[in-house]
Amino acid sequence: MAPVRVIITEKDNAARRIADILSDGTADAERRNGVNVYRWGGTRVVGLSGHVVGLDFPPEYENWRDVEPVELIDAEVVTEPTQENIVRTLSELAAEADEVVIATDYDREGELIGKEAYELVREVFDGPIERVRFSSITDREVHEAFDNPDDLDFDLAAAGEARQVIDLIWGAALTRFLSLSARQLGNDFISVGRVQSPTLKLIVDREREIEAFDPETYWELFADLTKDGDTFEAQYFYDDDGSEAERVWDEEVATTVNETVESADTATVTSVSRRTRTDSPPDPFNTTAFISAAGSLGYSAQRAMSIAEDLYTAGYVTYPRTDNTVYPDDLDPEALLDSFVGTDEFGDDAESLLALEDIEPTEGDEETTDHPPIHPTGELPAWGDLEEDEWNVYELIVRRFFATVAEAATWEHLRVVAEADGHTLKANGKRLVEEGYHAVYPYSSASENVVPDLEEGETLAIADVDLAEKETQPPRRYGQSRLIKQMEKMGIGTKATRHHIIEKLYDRGYIEDDPPQPTKLAEAVVDAAEAFADLVVSEEMTAQLERDMTAIAEGEATYEEVTEESREMLRRVFAELRESQEEIGDHLQESLKADRRLGPCPECGDELLVRRSRQGSYFVGCDGFPDCRFTLPLPSTGEPLVLEEHCEDHDTNHVKMLAGRDTFVHGCPRCAAAEADESEDRILGACPECGGEHDGELAIKQLRSGSRLAGCTRYPDCEYSLPLPRRGDIEITDEYCEEHDLPELVVQDGDEPWELGCPVCNYQEYQARQAIDDLEDLNGVGPATAEKLADAGVDSPEDLTDVDPDDLAQRTQGVTAETVREWQAELAG
């Protein structure tokens, strides 16, 4: 009997790919405990789901009210299985093994996942355990890695474990402290994290700059100059202590210049200068540069990395988590280019690059030894293998590689200065002389600005003059890619974690929109931390810990030293926090109200707030409760967001209900309630439920929550109802449904009327359309996402209903906790 070799990968799709490569396509799949195991001969390959064990505190620390948050600093940290079926399968396979090979991703996180698997295997197996490492899952690299196995790097794994422990202790202790102080428990707890908080401070600080910005008015003057029918734009400028100034800060001066130039009719060319500029090709992609480029295509940092990781697992690109911007010596650019020759999408460009006299790739400033820059592997996807987003990202990576081996571009610049009655005007033209890398990399701007060829002394007609009044602008909010660059510059997080940190800030309700804008809660948390424990939001603290964890990986510090140093930092934080707990709580509570304030209560004059019931539904309630019990309903669909738009009749802010694709503006809650109170039921016919026995009638009803339905007039004795559209005028026609003896309805909303038909038939058809029989029936779930969910143990809509959103998001690339909640809401429907 052949010896049994067990190979452990980080995820199921990597297991499938590696099994296919090593078996030359002969591997079969079997299911063990609901887990895929790929087998041929004596070899078994199993994929984990990232971390299959997790860190937590012992059960006695679970109750937030019974445990002081400071106690968590020195509490024991225990390891518990989080994927019991995978752990059981791994133990069964290890018990049968003669040899075990760990083939998880090669980075700090992958080494830790490998160590976790190592420890699980060691419980039942005492034979040899080897480690293989590769930067792309291609035939060549995988075979090469398995031909040259190594040992686990326990120092690198210890660095990853130190991060886990430190993040758990900081996050749990501070989250509990702030949440208890503000009396925000349950689903509304206030999340704080070691890396999350300094990142949030970056965003809040930028928002403060924007809010504090005091704009200044200035003027700029532009003139259209004409030569032989060719018109180009020139701009007025003046000498300001030796530098060219274009902004005029005095309105009277600006007006005078404008009048003078307008009356001049012509301008005389006083100087013409030409120069040629070399436009060098870009550096190879590291993670940060890739996220920035993908952001220009409209992909969030999280989405871009998720797609890149899928392309890596499929063998099409190299590992996407890297700081490196220098290709390794063993990369053969010609051979890689040659793999694209003959393809419809890239063949011509590859051939043009191969025809160059010298192919010398560009180099960036960062050279590391773990992974190469992100580049294509030369294994090309077949037609239809990639979805649109995957193809867009793949093409970006391919073309970035092409750009790095292309020639520089050449621009010709033409500067013209002309004088109009003593005032100077300038025009700058540029023309692309040699296309260079722009021919293969369309993501970099190659726009030209044409200025006609002129000579000194020529007279130009002034066709039009425009004096533009402008204001100085505040600094821009950080887009996600710029935020990641700033985090990298300040040492916050790592290439593998920064995009996850931003996504977590969205999930926790700290930021909204894109570019990210902080909520009032975010500003309150940062304010409280700055006032009472500045270390919580200090980038110096988290950057120091990142350096310490790197020291562990390099064998210059120990896990115990770094985790104890972190605990000591947190003790100092709590020494400051505890003295101000009541003040912090009051500050947070007041700030939490800011995002939920609607306007004055009509009964007592106190504030109306968006509130949440114990059952989880939202409503409008008075801040004077229990003395004032005024309430208004809100729609049952979605999560309310208070808008700046304001109802003048009721002095009340409008509300928007966030519900994914079904998001809608509810408007003024008081208007919705008043409209319902004033409306009369419109009878349609007999109630399908009780009309025959109790003479109940079906009527169009306007609810105080803003919703409309066709419901029985005997409510609450008969609860029969059908939903109706929220918007538009409902017209009751003379046409009747033969099956239900009810009139057909038409909704007048916009240019085209909507023929709703019989309300019973319409609802039955809607239910049939909305039936969710498998995961791909959910919004946003395609085959690739369904496969990822299956890898995480979610094979059906029923499985999805009961999962913890945060846990599933952590185990599934490209899926956020908020998306999981939207799916669960869709299933609850």
C-alpha cells in the first residue's frame, strides 16, 4: 500500500488547484464531514477556510456586566475550533497519514494558519511535517515548491499570533469599556480596535480640516486667442515676488484687468519656448499601488483585493499581498510576454514589446524577498473563465506588467506668452510624440492640449474673455486608495490588513459614502479617545507594535516580550480612562444622538430621535421618555439614516431607509403619519380570507409608517393583507380579475403607468419571482461567490439564515458582514 501524504492548503479552491496540478488532472473529490478532500494514489489534499481555530477569552469572561473591562488585559487567551467539520476532517486525515505537507499562503497570516494546522495535526500524528511556499499557483512554481520543501517558520507564525492576541485584548477591553460607559450594548455596541482607531482618527482629522476650512474668494481670467481660425485658451498671470501667480485676490484689480483685456482686441506673442520631456513607465505593482490603480476603475480596496486573491488562487497572477516593486532575477520578461502572443486581447501588444531592442523592466524603491511584485503568471484564462470584474482586474495586472517592460513616452511641450495692453497671458500645449508605454497601458492619462505653432511678434485675435470668480477649496477627503497610502506611510496596519480595516469601519457604522466620511459616532469616539486616552488613537503606538511584530518574525524579539509590552500600554490607557468614565459616557451618549436627531417633539418640545425597539425594529420616539410617550412608526424595511433635507411644515429632518438595492427615501415621518391619518380606506371588494363568512372587505390603506397595503377592514380580527407600492397614485379600474373578483389596479408614477393588475395575482407572481431556492437567487451572489460561501460551510439559503455575519465575513474573501446581513434580511423577506 502506497504511503499516505496529506497536503493542507489555506482554502478549498487552492486545494482543488494544487491537486489538479500535482495529479496531472486525475484527482477525484470526496466529501468528508461536508469538506472536500481531493485524492489520487496515496495523496490527499484538503483546504482549510482560513483560520479554523480562533482566539477568545474563557467562558467566565463572557458576561460584559459581570467582568470589568480592565480584567481582560491579563485574562487567559484560549484557542477554540471555529470550523469543527474542517478540524475533524483534518484530524481524520492526519491519523491516516505517513507524511504531512503544509501549503498555506506564504505571508505572516498564512504561516500562522499553517502553524494552527501543524498543532492540530500533531495531536494525532508524530511523523514528518514539511512546509512548501510559492508566490503563484502555477504548474512550474507548485512543482518546484514540492520538490524543495522547507520547515515552518515559527518566528513568522509567532508574529502573526502576537498580532491576533494584541488585537483581541485591545479590541475587547476598549470596546467593552466604551460600550458600557455609553450604555450601548447588544447589536449597538461601540467597537474600538488597535489599528482601527488610529485609522479612524486619520479620517476624522481630515473631516475637521474640511469643516474648519474658511474659503477665500479669488478670480482667474481666461482669454480665447485665435490664429488662422485655430482657437486656444490662455490664462492671465502676473509676477508675484518672482513666481507666476494666476489667482487675483482683489476684485477691483480683477475687474480692471478684465476690462483692459476685453477692450484690447489683440494680443502680441512675446515668447515661445519648446521642450521635450521623457515620461517614464510606471513601477511594478505592489499591493498599495495595485489598490490605487483598481480604485481608479471603481473598485473598493476590499473588492480589488478579493478579486486579485481569486485570480491568484486560479493561477493567473502572483500573490497579491506584497511590498515588493522589483521583479526577481529569475523572471524572464521575454518568456512571459511570449505567453500572450496569439491571444485576441493581448497578442498584438505582446508582439510589439517583444520587438523592442532592449527589454529592461522598471524598478521601484522597495525590494523584498517574500513575494515578487504582482504580475501575470503566463497561465491565461480561457474564454468565459472570468466574470467581468475579474477580467477587468486581470487585464489591469497584465497591462501593468506590459507597461513596466515598455519604452518611455516622449512629450513635446509648447509654452506661449502673449501680451494684451500690458497684461500677460500664457498657454501651455503638450503633444505625445512617442507613445511608449501608453500604447499598452491605457490607465495612465495621455491627453493632449493643442496650441498652434507660433512665433514671437505674431498678433493674435482675442475672441472671448472670461473672468471666473472662484473659492479656495478645502482638502479632499481620503479616497480608499489614498487612505491606504497614508496608512502605509504612517506605519498603520500591513499590506494584508489595511483594506480589511477600512471595510470594518464601514461595517461598524463609523464611516459612510466613498470617499469615506466619518459619522457623528466616529467623531465622538475619536474625541473621547483624544481627550481621555490619546494612546488609543495614536499612530505611533500601533506603528511601534508593527515594528515589534516584525522583530518577532526576524527573531529579534519574542512573542512573550511583545505581548507583555502591549498589555502594559493598555494598562496605562485604562489608568487614564477609569478616572473619566462617567464623563466619557455622557460625551458618547450625547454624540450618539446627533446622528439620530430629527426635530422637536410636537407634544413636549423635546427632541425626536430615531430609536430601536427591543425586537430590533426602528421607530421615532421622544428623548423625553418616559415623561413623554410620543412615537411615530418607521418603515419595517431597512435601516434609517437621518438626512440633512428638512420638512419646513414640521421642522423635522427627512429619513432614508437603507436596504441595499431596495433603499428608498421615506421623507418626513410626521408628514407620512399625517397623510395616513387623513386618508380614507378605498374599498376594492370582498376580503379573500373572511369576506364570505364575516363580510370583511379588502381596502387600500395608507399606514402611518408610509407604507400602503390592501388589507381587510376587519383588522385586527382578520389580518389578511397584500403589499402595495409606496409611491404613485393608485387608480382602481373597471377591469376585474375573474379568479378573485377584484378590480385591476394601475399605478400612475412617472411617464409610464404601471399596470399592477389584480392585487392578489400580482402578489402571487411577486412571491414566485422572489422565491429563493438556492444561494444564487440572492442579490449579488453569482457562481464565484456561491462557491466561496460553500467553502465556508454555507451550501444553502437555510445555512445562511443562522450564521453569524461577522464570522462568515471573516472567513469569506470579498464578503462583508453588512452584505451577509442584507442577504439574511432578503431571506427573512
